[in-house]
Amino acid sequence: MVNTSGGYSAFSLQEALELRASQDVIPYAGGTDLMVGKHRDADYLFLSRVPELRQITEDAGYVRIGAAVTFSEALASPLVPQLMKEAVSGIAAPAIRNAGTFGGNLANGSPKADSVLVEVASDAKLRLVSRSGERTMDVDGFCLGRGRTALRSDELIAEVLMPKQSPDCCFYEKVGGRSALAISRVSFAGIFDTQDGRISNIAAAFGAVADTVLRFRQIEAMLIGRTIEEARALRDSYVAAYAEQLVLTRGRVSAEYRRAVCLNLLNAFLSQCGL
Amino acid sequence: MDRLQEIRFVLNGKEASYTGSAADRLLDVLREQFRCTGVKCGCREGECGACAVLIDGLLRNSCCVAMGAVEGTSIVTIEGYRETARFAVLDRAFAQLSAVQCGFCTPGMILAAEALLSAHPHPTEEEIREGLSGNLCRCTGYNAIVNAVKSAAEEGEGLW
């Protein structure tokens, strides 16, 4: 009996891109989300044996995490930034972390994706590849809404580019119903850095509260270039600006509750930064 | 880059193949075609761990694995694991410490314990709880299971 349905397996990136361009396939990396909302009539393109998607490498500016790298593999790598490890170690449970991948977390298009939150806070980029070429874009611009991304139907996510940075302060917190196997109700990642006594970066990203991960660069700009003293004086109006901007969608828990948690986490982050 | 014709893998040490759809769930195939009914179906969405198996030594929920993804791998279910000396130690510890009540979660718990002890032969209580965190039990309240894994680690000194 010959199998005529269900999928294709690729053993190189070139093969995967040929199949992606010529067939109607759903890219399958870890399967943990795909197999829950199963697409019965679709063919899968199995990517877990594509070596180009399985590597974690680094260059001068970035740590590059392949799209089919699992969360467990990232936790075992000395290259992956600590903030990312903190977020990834809180995903589900070991059996899911042994399967779930960075590419899958992105392509699933959920604002609750814990690795995506850290990518947005870190100004990470994505390398998207197709038979006709490749492009690099900000993770922030890739996520368009629930289940919607900028990925074209002939493209695959090749890797996540995490900027190499050693900030003064990193902050991550996930609020869920329990510690394991919990989908985030609110998640927060913050990165703070100074240069010559002035704030050079104060990124704050909020997950699971809207259609995409939220980040407000115009509010961050209030504190960029300020001294710590100046920033302390501005703290109240800075938090108030977030309070005004955080208009949250209703979810399983009330918008009011999640807004309060967002502001509490923001305040905890600012305190940890010494502001 | 061929369309998958036949999916070949090793199941509990023996060559196996599957000619159905590559999109079929490993959980269903293990139970229905290979009669490995120790692999339990609890939630079908990766939340309960009752269907856990080892794929190339790593703990995975078989409900969240499509058959196309198991090509070339080696799968161990409780039916294969029960033949090992390590299982005998876990079996004794679970029985002695009353870590089994209805038994539905037990195959997954045992394989999660195996995955944990392979990585941490002398686990702390926290490591045991983390290792079993994806496996739900509605009977025992977990403490008995945690104690059983701790006891197995001590009794089975040198096996892991």
C-alpha cells in the first residue's frame, strides 16, 4: 500500500522550499499546536530533519536560532540569551518543550507565544526564505494579528536573529493559571540598558493581552537619553502613559484585571531597573 | 523530497512501518495498529501526558505527533520499557509507596520518570516535580508519585 496523503518530508532547505512553493502544504516543525487544531484535509511539510533549520549559531551581531530548534535544545545551548531561556523554561512542560519550536511559536500567530514576547522586547529579526530569495524583517512587523503573520505561502521562517546584547537589567514574568501547562494570561518582558549614565534602551513588551504582543516605542522614547535621576522624576507620567495606551481585548479573564497586572509588572520592572 | 510512501521507525526495539496517512496521530496508530494500549488517550491536546512515549530518548506526547514526524526514529512505549531493569525498580517503588490508584496516568508517569532520571540520576524534589509537571494525576495528589520517583532513584543507584 502506498501512502497518498498526509505529507512530505524534506531533508534539506532547498527541498523544503521547492515543496513549499509547488504544493499546498502546512509547514510542520514540532506539531504541538498543529495537532491540536488539526487540519485534516491538508498535507504537512515535515521540517524536523532539515539541518539548516536545526542549528543555533552566532555571528558578530546576532545569535541565530533555527526555526525548527526546539525549546529544550535552546535551553541546553550556551548561546541563547538568558531572558529567552527564562521565558522558554516556563513553556508548558518537558514533553512539549522537547517538541515545540521557535518557528512554530511564531507561525502560529498567537499573542500568547512566550518566545515571541522576548523576541519583540529584544528587537529580534526574522530571516524568511523562499525559492526566489530571502528577506529579513522585524518580529514586530511579522505578527499581524491572531493567526495572521506576514509569511507568504511560498516562504518558510529560516531563523530568528536575536541581537547580542548584555543589558543592565532584564525582567520576565508570566502570569498563568498554574506553573506548568499554563497558557499566559499576561506576560511581560523588559530590557533596560544605559550608556555613559544615560538610558539607551528601555523596552517593555506585553503578551497575551491583545491581538499581537504590544510594545509602545513612543512611550519608551520619553526615557531614552535621560539620566537615572531624570527618569525617576518622569516615572509617574511614564506609567500613566502606559495606563492610557493599554486598551486590552477581553479574554478568559477580564480586561480590567489584565490591565492592572500589566501595570504592576511594568512597575516591578522599573523598580528592578532602579527607577 | 518524495511524498512519503511508507513511514519506517523502530517500535520497542523492533522494525515497524506505517502506510496510512502521514498526518495521522502517533497516539492513534500506537493504540489501534500496534495495540500498544498502555499509551493512554486523556486529552488529545498535549495537556495531560497520559499518552507520553519516548522518541529517540526524549519524552513526547504522542497525541501531538503526526506519523510523518516519526520516520527514522526509535519509539519506546510502556510495553517496551516494562522489559527493562529500570522499569522493575520504578514498578516496585510505585507499588510500595502507593503511587498508583486508578492507573490511567501511570504509563506516562513512568516514562516521564525515566526521562527525568536519565538526565538527573539524583534528582532533587524540585527537579522531580518539574520532570513530572506535564503529567496529570487526578487520584493520588502527586506526593506519593514524587516520593516513588525519589525512592526509585535511590534504590536503582547506578542504573541511571
